[in-house]
Amino acid sequence: MAKAVGVGFYIKCGISFEVIDSEWSNANSCFECMFIKIHQTKCKDIIIGTLYRPPGNPVDQFNIAIQHTLSKMISTNHKIILAGDFNINLLKLAEHRPTHDFFNIMTSHQLLPSILHPTRITSLNATLIDNIFSNFLTDKQESYILLNDISDHLPVMFCIDISVQRSQPAVSSSRLINEKTIAQFTVSLAEADWSHVERLCVMGKPCAAYTCFMDTYKDLYDQSFPIITNSKRGYLNVKQPWMTSALLKSCKKSRLFSM
């Protein structure tokens, strides 16, 4: 059995969401997954899933499990985004039957891929194994592959314009990011001692080297971009249904408050 890697989400503070019960997870442990529901203000909620399929498991077995999971998801009649490392090379769609079957399963559930170019490139080959599938289209929808060597997979992005529900806490916090702190962070990265990371690489311990690198990077990031607290209560946090977005915008410009 392949070693567990883990999946998860980073969600911006203030966005209304809930973690969906793991009933959609497969019972035969051929992939890891997690699902959340993002609450929207103007339309149905969006279900977002993240998934990891270890490369050692048979694709045929994965296809059976993902078919079961998708059938339950589609029955909810929600908008769906499913992202992850599938370890199934869609560039081999025409010549590898299990890959062709996987693509058919996704499209039969109206889930289309947003990434169409290789996401893992080596000196020997290039494969498209990371993707973000969705069953809906919007006017403002873009996908990207980021050219970054932070791992052996290229990061992928999927940007859409949605009307999420937001909570307005009385106390908010944010990172102090400006030209000065960015310059400070750049200097800190250049002057940091990365020899411990290099030693672990030489010793043939890539996982330990990556963890060590991320720990150092995070410490420098936290030092350069401290968290500051804003105790002002946002006056756009109103409950009156008659306060439209246009009125809220006018209040902001004229410094008026709705009572």
C-alpha cells in the first residue's frame, strides 16, 4: 500500500463554509479526498473537493471508486470543483484504456478538465497528472500552470468569480505586506543559512529536506510579514435586507452608517 500523503484546504478568514462528511470517501482506500461546501449569497453553494491518488494503485480500481463518489456528489445538484493529483496522465488518453475510462467517467458526470498541458516535466518525459475539474462555466473563469520548482509538480490554479458569503468580525487581522516588508523578506531569504537543507539532499533525504526548507521559509515569512490586528468594526456588516450593494457602496464613500 502506498504511503499516505494527505489532502487539505487553505480558506481565507471570513468565507462561510462547512466541511462535508466523509461519506463520499471511498471504502477501499485507493485514494485520499476531502470535501467542503462554500456558501454563496446569490446562487447554490459550491462543493469543492481535493483528491490524491497514489501512483501505485491500479487505475481500474480507482475508476470504480471515483465513479461511486461522483454519483453521490452529482445527486446533490450542486456546482462542483474537484482538484488534485490524480497520477493519471491525460496525455495518454488515446493509447491507455484505463485513462480513457477515467476521462469518460469524469465527462459523463459533466466534469471537464481546466488544465490541458503537462504538470510534471522531467528530462525523460512530460505528463499531465494534476488537474482541476468543474461541472460549470462562468464568464470570468481562468486556469493557470505556474512555472515554479518548489516541487516536482507544477502548481495549478483555477480562478472563478463567485458570490461567497462573508462574515465581518469585529476584530480582524492581516499580514503587514508592503514594499518595505517585501524588501526585508527578500534580504532574509538571501542571507539565510540553507546548508542544513543541502546536507539532507546530499544524504538522500528529500522529504526531510523539504520539511526543513519549509520550516525555515515559514519562520522568515512570519518575521518579515507580522500579523497586525484591526479592532475597528466594519460598518458594512449590516442585517437590513433593504441595504443593497449600491447603498453600501454609497455609505462607504460618504461615511454614512445604516441604522
